[in-house]
Amino acid sequence: MEHYLDNGIQFVPGVGEARAKLLERELGIRTMRDLLWYFPFRYIDRTRIYRIAEIRDGEATLVQFRGRVTGVNYAGAGRKRRFTAVVSDGSSQAELVWFQGIKWIEKRIEVGREYLVFGRPSFFKGELSLVHPEIETVEKAFSRKAASGMQGVYSTTERLASVLGAKGFYLLVCNLWTVAGDRIEEYLPEALRTRHGLMPLREALYNLHFPQSAELLRQAQYRLKFDELLGVQLGIQSRRTERLAKLGGFLFPRVGGVFRTFYERKLPFPLTGAQKRVVREIRQDTVSGYQMNRLLQGDVGSGKTLVALLSMLLAVDNDFQACLMAPTEILARQHYATFVRMLEGLDVRVAVLTGATRARERRQILAGLADGTIHLLVGTHALIEEKVQFHNLGFVVIDEQHRFGVEQRARLWTKNAQPPHILVMTATPIPRTLAMTLYGDLDVSVIDELPPGRQPVRTVHYTDAARLRLFGFMRQQIALGRQVYVVYPLIRESETMDYKDLTDGFEAIARDFPLPQYVTAVCHGRMKPADKEESMRQFKSGEAHILVATSVIEVGVDVPNATVMVIESAERFGLSQLHQLRGRVGRGGEQSYCILMTGEKLSREARARIRAMCETGDGFRLAELDLKLR
């Protein structure tokens, strides 16, 4: 039987067929339930009543005051005709102006009567005026039932606003409540609500639309957020249960010669306890008979790539192929070079496939994948192309998983008749990833130890006024034989954003760090792959002292001799990006530094991000803060 709230919106008083069609077309609101769950996007606090003399230019975006109308006037003609009323409260006076609806407003304003006025203030030659303010008699304003003074503002469209009027949407919600408020049914058990301190659903919905106090609004929002996250969690658990029931996994029963030889003779350093634990967890997944779908979290430099390689060698030992998909060509080629170097002398053939791979080499790689002679493939998005077919793909690693869409990742599942095991890796969980891990989407492994000998990166905040000091420090580090990254948010100057850009920055650094004493390379996303590769080669080899780049170097670039990361217009970057960029230094044995450059004026959120970066190097703490800030 259909629930009452699933009735069409046309049955709400004041809607009707025509407005119902308009609401569905403009906002997708079709039923009473749709309207009930269409919440204000912000609230106006109407508790404060100003004295007119207290209102200052630029201090408040919306103001409310009471005053008596001392006179009215008409001016202009035709479309420029306007109606003005002068209001005084004894401290000063304000002019109220209407260009539209003049006949309607003139009937409602009486000289000598006191009104409550609400609107956006503006000043002309020092005089306060409000254009098209809300206005009602003091008697009516203070007789309203809503005592909190908080009023919801609903997102609407120009067409709807012209049909419903300024308060029309709010009045529709009022009418809806009169017919549907008593039909709201609680769906959470009382024991669950009590345990989590949750407001009843009906009370929560009422306070979201008609807040009775700021605290009750907070409780109502908490209840709806809890419900939303509970729904997400139940859906995730349902999909996970379905996946485990339906999808069998390839078995890797053998720990064979390739894995053992690498582990015993080729490891660059002893595994940390956390790395050993994660390898065991992956090993257990690959002998369980179920498809693995595991998220590997580990801070920058914690050794995730080595764990991924060990897991891929398990696949090779069991006659399967493995692949690693990286978000950038630079990172893919770096992984490839690392794998080739570490696997030297072992019977494991590695290939790299990117968008820049030449046609002849691409044909050879595709043939090697199809006949199984290529064991490990490293690449970018090119791996998910239809032409890329494996002989027997059993294990997939996705690096920096937040840079790939769900659809892109899912296409790797189709590269074998049975979905391969999936390991997704991230250095700093972005908020969506953090939410997924907190609420149980994937099996989670955490590497929470850094290899021995790593020193924490010192992070400081400079404003533009300290640029000479910054350049002096860069020269000092270069004199010690170190190298420096300088990262910009933009390639070229933006007309809409006042941020430092790479083009001007490169020219300025080239002036202050001239040839032949200093060599500066440049790297950004619009360069040809060959040029980008040459810049990175110069920097990795030590030929270039400074690399000026955009955040294209955010992920995975490994130059142990680089000890300084300068991030220009750092307020432009999110916490995840800032932490990733900082992770490009601190990879050798020397003390490293991250210098966050900003302008003098920062928003509250930007200041909080900068402060957090200076206070902690813990990527998991930063991810939690990022989630709160967003």
C-alpha cells in the first residue's frame, strides 16, 4: 500500500496541477516526501534588531531594524518609476526603495505606523538604503509563533521564484506540514536512537524547516546526517556481502621461487612490522577463494609500493599476470624503472604502457600480454583500453586510487573471465576515501610505520614579505648540494584568481638564480611527454638545482636529494594535495623542509589548513581534519 507521503505534490494546499508540474520540472520535486526532504541550504538569523545608527557600511550582509514610516514618495517614470519610504527609529533614518510591485507595497505602508524591516543594506553618500526589503507591521511580526528568529532559505530557480514570490516556497512547506506533519513515521528503533542521542524523525524534520532554536537545529541536522551515513553503510555492507557471495577469487596457493628470491636477496631494506602485517593480510585474501577488494593506506614514504610489488610477485609465482595503474605518466615510468631495477636477475618480464608509448612498442607489449610472456605491466589510463588484453590477469594494483573514477577502476575487472584481486593504494586518504574506510566499504590495511632513518619534514609558513629570506635559504641548501622544488597552482595567470602562476614564477626564479651557477628546469601538464621526461631526468640526475612545476609532481616523484619543497599560493591547495607535495621531500637521510608561501589575507579555512600542515606530518590526522573542514 502506498504511503501517504508518496502522494503527488499537487495535493498540498497552494500547489495544484500547474505548480506541481513546475516544481517537478525545475527541482525534481514530485511527491510530498520529496518536498519534506528538500531542506533549506542556509538559515537567516533574525534574532538581532539593530538601531539604524548602528548599521555600518560593509559590516553586515543582512540587517533587521524597527522604525516608524515618516514619509513616502514617488520618483521617475515608466520602467524607472520607484516608490520610496523613509523610516526612522529615533537614532537615525533609512530609505526603503521599491522598483517593482509598487501597487502592492503602497497599500501596505502607512505613514506613522511602525514596521519591522529586513534586507540587504547599502549606502549612498553616507545614507542607508534598502532595495526591496521584507517589511511587516511590528504587531504582526511579534505575534508569530516561531520564537527562534531563524528562517530557512531554500534553493530555487528564477522561474519558480517569479511564480511563487519571495516567501512562496517557505509557505508551501508550511502548508505541507499542516497536511503531512502527522503522517511522518519513525523508522529507527528506539534503542538505537537512545544509544546515539538521536532526535525523533518528526521533530528533526520540523526543526530543519522551522528551527525553534540553534541547538535544536544542530540536533536535527545531526539526526539526518546519521540517517544518511547509516543508509550508506547498509548499502555498502549489502554490496560487500553480495560480492563475497557471488565473486570467487583466484587462488594463489604457492609462495614460489620468485617471491622467495626477491624477499631473501633483493629487499632494499628490512620490512617494517606494519609492512609484514599487510603482506600477511593480502596473502590470506589470495588463498581464501574470495576476490580481494582491499584498500592499502599508508602515509607518504611508508613503503606501500614495495608491499604492492611483493603481492604482484605472489601472482607471478602462481602463473598469473599482474598490473599497476598509476595516475600520471611520470609516476608510471618511475614505478617501471623501480621494478626493473629491483627485479634485475629474476625471471620476471616488466613492461610499461602509457598514452605516449610508440605504436611499434605498443604492438609488442600487447602481444606479450596476450601470450603471457609479460608478467608485470605498469601504466596509466592506457591499461583500461579495450585493446589491452591479458593472458591471465590475476592481480591489479591501483595507485592513488582517488584519482580514478569508479567506472575506470571497474573496467580492470573485465580484463579476465573472473575478476582479479584488487589492491587500491592511497598515501593521504581524501575525505571520500576516509568516509568509506570509516563506514566499511573495503577491507582495509594500514601501514602506520615509516622505514627507520626517516626524519620528519619541517614545515613553515611564509608570506610574500619573506621572499628574500626564502631565496637566501634556497641558495644555502643548493650550496650544500641539495635540490629544490617550487610548485605553483596555475600554469598561467588567471583573470579570475589572484594566485601566483608558474610562467611568471619561472621567469622570476631564473632572474634570481641565473645560469651558469644555477640550473632551473620546468615541468607541467601541458608540456609534451618527451619534454616533461627530459625535465624530470635533469632534476633526478642532479643537473638541475631547481624544478619549477605544477602539482603534476604531487604523486610519487622520488628524488632523495631534494630537501626543499616551496609551495606558492599554498592557500589554493587542499590539505591532501599539500601533504602529497610535502611528501616529495624527506626521502633521503638529510633534514628536509616544506615552505608554504601565501599572501597576507587568508580565509579562516585556508588559515586552518596552513596551521594544520605546520603542526603535524601525520597524513591520517590531516585527512580527518580535511573531512571536518569540508
